[in-house]
Amino acid sequence: MGGKPDPRKGTPDLSDVDIDALPDWEGDPLAVYYRPVETESWQLFAIPFGVAMGYWSGLHRVYNMPILTRGKDVWMSICPMEVESQWIGIDNAGAHTVICGLGMGWAAAMATFHPKVERITVLERDPEIIAMNREMGLFDRLPDGLGRKIEVVEADAFDWKPDGPVDLLMPDIWLDMVSDGRAEETRRMQDNVEAQNVYFWGQELELARYIVRDANPITDETIADMARRFDLPLVGLDTDDYAENTKTAARQWMKGRWLEGTTVPHALKSKADDMDDR
């Protein structure tokens, strides 16, 4: 969001941006269901106005944005980046969808609207987050009783095993968009779940990190090859403009966190890649 510029944290430099000329983000239909909730460790509240970058779109003006914080860390918000970075997974939800990480409950709530979805299991190991969502009552207030599709289970995503077939596994347990070992951690979950399909948060950035480290261009072919090397049944790779969107996401959100030894192509560089303390 707009604020003191920081290339590493994703805070955009708005000094030369005409904010009045930016498009208004259309928002999300679930935003109206959120209300302020505070627990011992967590706070859920709304920011009246901010400027936010999309995952693969540009800057937007955002109003009344729900946000979840723990201390000084923002764990989630209903903003363009969050919505765009999870939408492929929601679009590929199946009869039994398993989501790792409850957060604000947004992904689970949105997935209930998918006509193929019959059951959603959400894994969350923090009882305080579970209690916060219960108090907020998002799932209870979804239209047509859609929230009844959702079961929240207090469990560690690395240990849980399903009681039957799973159509889609959606891990979203990380604070940052980029972290080392994310594909391996997703594989640990998949080894237990054995889902037909997998979509993990930030998978485009993880694919890009390994493709570029190997000095290859980001194309449909190199993405498909890297997915096979990850040994994960990743979905979304056939989405329109997926390779181009992956390049855009990498340029906007990698923030200098490429794998060691990577020579970053000029077209994918951001200001963070030129900082001295990489």
C-alpha cells in the first residue's frame, strides 16, 4: 500500500504518481461481510483509503479495505494483490477442496460459490484465528447457506490427512509472497493429501525463481517443465497469458528475492534487485 517507499517490502514510490488518475479498484463482493474483530494477538479492521499494487495488474485506489494484522505484520488484506494471487486456485476448485491456512476466510468463502464445490476443508493450527473467524461470522452470513460447505479443522497442514479423495489442495500458510523451500513444503502437504490438483499461493513466483536461475526465459514450455520438476500437479498453467502474467508478478513482487546465483534479466528487474544488501 502507499506509504514510505520500500522496494523490498513492496511499498510503492508514489512521489511521481498522479493518484487522482489511478483507477478505482472494483473491490470484492465479500468485503461488506467483514467487521472489526480484535483478539489477544490479532486485529481485523478496515483501512478507509490506500493505494495498492495488483499481483499482475498495476496500481489502484482502494477504499474500505479489510486487513488482518498480528503486531506489525500484515497477514492478509482484501486488496488487488491478494485477490489476483488466489483467483486461479478458486477458479479451479473442485468437489472437495482443501485450503491450508484460514486467515480471514476469504478464499474458502469465495470457493463456496464455485458450482463444482461440495465440500471445503480449511486447515488452521492457530485456535485464536479460528475463534476470530467464528466471532466474525463470515461463513454464517454467506447467501443461500453456502457457508455450510466449509469445515474448519484445527490441524497442522504438514500432518493432516484426508478421509477421502481431494480434488484441489490450496496451501496458503506463508506470511511473505516469496520464501525458500515453498515448493518442497507444498510437496510435503501433497504427500499426505494426494490431491488431484494443487495451487499454492505465490506459485508463479516460485516457478519464476527456478526458471530464471537456470538462465531460461519464462514461457509456457519452461513453466510446464518446471512444474514437472516440482513433482506437483499444478493447475492454472493453461490460464490465458499465464507466462506473461508470471513475468509481471515476478517483476512486481520478487523484490530481490531471487535464488542465489541468479542473473536477473533486465526485463524482470525491479529497484530491489539493484540494492547492495542482496
